[in-house]
Amino acid sequence: MPADPLVTMGEGDTPLVPAPRLSELTGADVWLKLEGANPTGSFKDRGMTVAVSAAIAEGAEAIVCASTGNTAASAAAYAARAGLRGAVIVPEGKIATGKLAQALMHGARVIALRGNFDEALALVRELARRHPIALVNSVNDFRIEGQKTGAFEVCDEFGEAPDVLCIPVGNAGNVTSWWKGFQEYGEAPRLHGYQAEGAAPLVQGAPVESPETVASAIRIGNPARWEDAMNAFTSSRGEVRAVSDAEILDAYSLLGAREGVFCEPASAASVAGLLKYGAEGRVVCVLTGHGLKDPQTAMNRAGSVVPCEPDIGSVEEAVLG
């Protein structure tokens, strides 16, 4: 029999780095899992390699997804790699510039829906029912199988699980995946999930009709993996809590300026939650996507460029202040 198709770009094996400043601030032994080091700059690639490979094996003619941005970028890239047609539906005006650029450059058909992510997901599910198109959102179990490898890597590196895993929560596929990975490894760290206050359905216990947050990757009001995620938090003796946009942006700036790590705003929710609520022991914060995914937020948040005349006196003044 021929080997199963494999569509890969070397995803996974991302850096796990100590965070000395965060450790000082929190009193915990904090580490950062840099998922932005994946091929398209986010953790989505771990699951997309499996989902797209499975789509080819099943004879799909195209793949489709709803997305706040990272899934769109990843699906578009892996569709291109596989020679499949790719289509992504994103909320109009609600996708970060870097992610939109990626999806377009990879040749996907990008549809801007005059609605939110939750409406987009309902529509692509119906589309996939009507046509020979593979749906590659995290409702696809192959995505979960790929994404659980993050837990394997952390356990392999430490020789055991951390005491606590801090993770942003949007559609809740990633926390579901990490818990599955830890369980298969025979470990059970506490899972601390963090949602943005304006998009915190799991915290509030009810869907949010019009979610809003600067952290666009987790701007989701009705997570597809709601029950799986809540089971993970309960089974791990963990928690899911909310952080404000201001707290997310403070953590985002702290990571860049004091740890040398540039992540997208949604990624910083894991650190914002740790700083706000605390944790003990060895703590891993999952940083889900690279900062270049959302350059506009970075430019809005960062200091200004210093103009300078082309002479040594001006340069000295500019550099030395």
C-alpha cells in the first residue's frame, strides 16, 4: 500500500525558554513556549499538518476554515503546500494585518464576512456538509491530534509536566489539545486558561454575542470546544479566568521589552493571567503566535522613531540622549 500523504513544513519542536524577569515578578519558575517559531508563526501549524494530510487521504478537493487570522494563515500555507484549493472566511475588518497578508500571499480565496467568527464557523460547517471540502477548524479531530504534541515536547524537555500551564483561550481547541497530550503522557498539570474580558464566554458561563478585544486571535464568543475545555480545566484542578485588554497589552509590552520575546497580543493573555492571578512551582506560559502577526498593535504601542541629522553630533545626541 502507498504511504499516507504527509504535508509538512517542519512544524513543532519550538523553543521552551526560561523567563527570568517574569520569575522574579511572580516568585514562580516561569518558562515560555514560543509557538510563534512554527512555519507560519503560530501553533496552528501543529494541527494543520495533520488535518491537511488527512484531507488529501480522504480525497478532499479543497479545504476551508473560519478564522480570526492564524488558522487562515496556516490553512492557506498548507493548502498551497499540498496543491489544494484553500478558502478562508474571516470577520470583515477584524483580522490583523500580518495574518491577512499571509493568507493572501499563499493564494487562498479570502472572504470577508460581514459578521463575527462564530457566524463564520457555523457557515463553513454547513458549506463542508454540502460540498467535498475538508473543514480544518479545531472541530476537526485531526487538528487536536497535531496540537497535543506541544505537551509532549514540554514533558520531554523537563522529564515531567510543569506544575501549571498558562494558556490563552479562544475557540478552546488548544487547551483541549494540550490536556489530551498531557493525559497521554501520563501527566496532569493544572491548566490555567485566560480569556479577554470582552470575549470571556467560558468565564461568564454563556456565549458572548458580540465579542470585543484587542487580542483578535481570541475574539470568539462561543467556543467550538467549550465542553472539552471545561472538562480539561475541571479534570486538571485548574481554572479559566478573564484579563482586561489593558492587562494583556501590559504583559505584551513587558515580554518584548524585558524578556526579548515579541508575541501577538492574544499570546500575552497567558502571561497577563499569570501576573494577575499568580501560580506556584514550575509554570509554562504558551505564547501562541509571533508578534509580527499584528504589526499595527505593535506600532501603536511602541515608542516613536528618533529623527536624526547625518552628523556625529546629532547621532551622539540621538543615541546617548
